[in-house]
Amino acid sequence: MNNEMGQVWQELLADISTTVVAWQLLVILASLLLAWSLNGLLRSHVLKHAPENWKIGIGGINRILFPLTSLLGVYVGRFILSHWQHTGLLKLAATLLLAMALIRLVVYALRYIFAPSGWVRTMENAIASMVWIILALYLSDLLPEMVQALKDISFSVGKHQLSVLLILQALFIVLVTLMIALSGSRFLENKLMRAEQINMNLRVVLSKLIRVSLALIALLLALSAVGIDITLLSVFGGALGVGLGFGLQKIASNYVSGFIILLDESVHMGDVITVDGHYGVISILRARYMVLRKLDGTEVVIPNETFITNAVINHSFTDRKARVQMPVQVSYESPLELAMQLMHKAAENHPRVLVEPAPSVLIKGFGESGIDLGLTIWIPDPEEGSAALQSAIYLEIWRAFQQHGISIPYPQREVRILRNL
């Protein structure tokens, strides 16, 4: 062991049965209680009444406030106790609290940048495990030996001498730079999506461009920081572009189609459309695909290229109103004008039916069994469906017909039997 960690463990072994450890445990307990109190105060008063645009930053502080406040208390107690006794246990506690703060901050950043998913939880567990493993190696004094072993594993790439340690350091720098860039892009996206004076489609396009641009700049800066000449990437970029052009035509076409759709404003979030035989509401609008929520609750993922190459019926392009037609048949013996009035009144009584355009009842024709009537109504929310609406109006019409003696005819056929005499 090195002198520092060896001294810490020797102090703990020597003081394990004395009051020295008790005083250090008391400092740790007092620091944890103080941190718990401040954390509860932040959640109940500051975070609850903070403005919406402050909650992101305060939320991050709230995640690391407990370990950092505890760490501050441990440092103060260590400074005071170090004048007359050993403080090895406080040093170990400070190291553990610092690792806890780092893990909480990284986990909060991942949840802030990315939507909740299985791979995000896997990444959180992997990062937490890696931090605790590094901490265990440090406390057991195996970290310097592990670092030296990784440094000794080296190989040559062209004129450059590389080692496993250098590659791991480069990956760490790239990941940290990308995390910072994605955090900044997420903050700008939230600001942009709240800008109501900008069209929604334009907001989505700008947010995607901001994320891609910041990620690309961060990657180039990180590669430069680890000593990689980014001018060498031009050849690789050209080869990658050719590969994308030939091998990933559909994917590239979907992305280009996505930006075209967002910019030409042919469809918007919440539009009611019919495409490729599917009728529903656009619930998610992405750069590569759209998610169409059908009225039965199912969701259809449709590539953006489909919207460019196929005909799309946008039921809410200029006006969100939708027409619903309901056929009704009455017998020839029924009072026709009264039946039309009752149908009109039943439609007017339903809260979803618009007053303007007003409901209308028309005679469609004279059928074999009765007179065919057609009730036409307009609704402002076609995305909510029309099955329940038609059922309620049909039930109201049925009750009104029964009260006024209007009958709905059965199919009738006249059969004649001719006998040869």
C-alpha cells in the first residue's frame, strides 16, 4: 500500500476499540442528519414554489445536495478533530460521499437528456457499478497498480504509440464532452419548445438541428483534446457518405422526408389523417418516422417517406371539423316531416354536434321497405371518434320515434305463386 492509504487503514485498526472512532461516527451521523434536513427543506419550500424554468437546475442541486452537504459536514468535523486525534474514518466517509454525489449527478443528467427507457437504466447501473469499482480499487490501494497495468499494455497504430489506458481516457473525455453538449442542447430545446411565437414544426426542426450540431462539435473537440487529427476524418467521412448513399438509402430518405414534412407544414402534431389505409391522430413526430394513434388505441409507426410518396388525406389541414352521416329509414305510413324534425332535434341535443354548420336531414330516396333519410352532422373533434356519438343519437331518435308512433320498417318482399291450370 502507499503511505496515505496504508496510514488510514493502520489508524482504523488501531482506533477501532477507542473513543476516536466514536467521535468520528458522531460527526458522520450529525452530517447526515444536517444534510437530510436541508434536503427536505429544499424539496418542500424551494423546489415546490420555484419558477418552472428554475426547476431543472434546482432539481440537479437537489440530487447532489445530500451527499455534498454531508461531505461538507465531514470535512468540517475532520478539520476540528484532526487537532487531537486520527480522522481516517472521516477520510473514508468523505470518499464514499463524493462517489455518491458523482453517481447521482450522472444519473440525473442521463434522465434529463434521454427519455426513460431500458437502455438508460442499464447505463445508469453500469456507471454506478464502474464508479464503485474504481472506488473499491482506490480504497484497497489496487488502483495505482491497475493504472500501471493498463498503461503497460500498449501497441502501435501507424506512427502513434497507444495504450489501453490512453484509449480509456479518450473514451471518457468523449463521453463527458458529449454529455455536456447533450445537456446544453436539451436545455435549448426546452427553451425553444416553449417559444409559442414560432411554428411547432419549425421548433421541432430547430431542436433536432441544435442537438445534432452540438453533438458533432463536442465530438470534434473531444477528438482534438485526445490528440486525434480531425483532418484525417475527411477520408473516412467521404467513405461513410458513399456507404450511406448506397447502403442506407431508405434511412436517409426517411430523414430527408422528415425534414421536408416539418418545413412544408403539410401535417402537424394532432392532425387527423388517413395514410396507407390507417386513420388516426398524429401523436409523435420524429425525424425518421411518425406515430399514428388510431381510434381503437393502437399506434402505427409510419416511415416519413410514406408521406412523401403516397397520397395522404389530412382531415384537419385547413379545418378540424368533420362530417358524420347517419342513414335512417322510416315506413311509408309514418309522418315524414315529423320524423325529419325529430331526427334534427336529436342531433341538436348532443353536446358534440356543432351549431354551425347546423345538422341537416335530407330525403335520400324511396326504398323497397321504406323512405331513406340521411342525417348529416358536424363535430369539432374527429380524433375522439364517432361511434359513441352515433350510438347516442340513434338511441335518442329511437326513443323519439317510439313516443310519436313512427315505425322503422322491416325488409318486405311480396311473393306471388302462379299455377298453371
